[in-house]
Amino acid sequence: MIPLTYAVTLADWTPNQDMLRMMLLSLEQQTCKEFDVILADHHYDARKDVVGELSQKHSLSIKHTPIYPAPHVAKNYIDCSVFNVGWVMSEAERCVRYSEWRFLHPTVTETILNEPADSFLDFDFHNLDEKLGFWDRNSGSIDWDKVTPSPNPLVEFDEVPLNCYANNTISRQKWVEVNGFNEVNYNFFHWEDIDYSARCRHAGYAGKRIPNKMYRIDHPYGGEANRANRPCERPFKRVCASCEDLFKYVRFHILPTHKQWGDFWKAKGAKVVTKKGTEKEWVVCEKCNFVMPYVDTEDIAEYVTRETHYTKSPINVSGSGRNLEPLVKDMKGLSWSSKIDLYKQSYTNKKYL
Ligand SMILES: [Zn+2]
């Protein structure tokens, strides 16, 4: 069995695919080759030929898949379910989220595999300005002499820090136990990373923060859905006209805080949903099924850490949020095309809700 999957999501499109080339060269140069790659792509059709070429060139096992969003749940700006694609479809004992605009030190794979699979390994958010000149966009290579190292030391922790930003790794079993990344709450702002860290903390996971193994290149976010810089091939369901108006209203006119957003939707007729066993509530638009957490505080860190029994991300809040455990079980051993088919129907199959 392959011990590790790099779970990559791609939203941006860069000239000559130079970012993809850099990321894959980073993988080819790993001192330990015991991994495969799942590349979940918002521009699958346009990129599939070059991904095939680069797989061969870099001798990588890359499983390329389109990103399919939920057909019945409206989103605005971002769909955080994309971060679950690689973890759900992998067969490996553990996964690491490897987001775009990042590159890796050649020893990161061996570092990961030398640690126990149930250890939560974070890679220290280290953001670099491309102007330092470390990235040759033609060859994809990194000049390590020009990479400013992180000054942070390696730290062991018994409590997962909240500022892990989700490019980390743990066994897929442990990931399933907290039900992956939150597919319900963060369809209009990010913070699925802090939510995930909080639930891993509540679940009692321990591990290490290891600097200078994964680096991030500073970049602008695209203005299209999913932060992409050109329209996604399979866009998520758009919010209805009245939700769209509310977004414009709250963003550009009175700029209320997140705490107030739920009240706006509620006042305009969104229903309030309470799930059993949680103190949390959501507002759900009756027209487009857009779901928003009914946040009662300005402090998202406080919101996600308040209930220490909050370990699993929400499942089936008006049809949003899958139960990933049975889905992961059913994926096991399927052909790649069957996995893609199962993934596509998983949002509406009652077995996973
Ligand atoms: Zn709506």
C-alpha cells in the first residue's frame, strides 16, 4: 500500500503552467518516492494533456480529477469541500494537503514517513516573496540559496495550534474521525483551516510543527469562484438573487460583522436549523439552500473552540455536509473512474448525509 498521498487542489491558471511545473518538480526531487499524487483540478479539461505529459516527465503517479461541487447547495466565493477530494479518494495510510503556490523541501516525504502516522504534523506557515528570486519560472527549479529560512524552531505539541492553515498531515483514519474539512460553514469565507485545527485539538491529537519543509509563495487570490483566477469548468451552484442582494448589502453598504450576518438572512426569511447534540445553529436560504453558520461572536477562534466536544464537522445541515466515513469506506479498492463517479453522486446519496 502507498503510505502517503499528496492531495493537491488547483484553482489558478498560470502561463505555461509554471506553478504546476514547480510543484511537480518539487515532488520529483523528493528523497523518498513512497507517495502518489491526487490532483483535484478546477480546470481539468484544459489541463489534462499537460498533466499527462508532466506525470511522465517527472515519473510521478498522478491521479487527475475534475472537482465536482454539490449540485443542490448554493455557495458564494468558496466551496471548502474541494479540500476533501484527495483525502476521500486516496488509498494511502495518510495524506498531506499540498496547496497551490507552495513548494517542498526534498526531504519532506521522508520526514513525514519517519513519524508515526497518527502524529499531526504541521509545516509552519512560511510565506516568501517571489522577488527574492528563488523560483526559476522556466525550469520550475528552486534556488535554495535564495530561500530565506523560517526562524521558527521545531516544536512538539500536545494541543494542535489553531494557526495551522491546513497544509499538514495526519493519518486518514484520524482525519475521518473528525470528518475532514467543514463543508457546511465556510461557503462564503475561509477559516475551514482553523475549524479543522480546533476539532483535531478537541480530538486530542498531538504532533509537531516542523519548519523549512513546505514553503508558500505570496500571491494574490483570483476574483472568480473558489478564488480561481479564471472561471472554473464545473462551477458551484450560485446563490439566488435575494441572497446575492444580501451579500452586496452586507459587504458594500453597512459592513456588519460576521456576528450580524446570520440575522440579516434570518430577517429575510432564511430558516434557522439546529442540529441535535450541538449548540451551533445555521441559517439556510429556502430558495437556493445557501447555508451560513449563525455565528454569535466576533471571534471565530472562540466560536470553534468553545464546545470541546466539537470534533466532527457538521453532517447534513439541510443537505450540506457529507458523512465522510462511509464514503471513504466505499471508495476503497474502486477503479479511478468508479471513484470519480461515486464522488459525483456522494453529495446527494442519503448514505453519506
Ligand atoms: Zn438564497
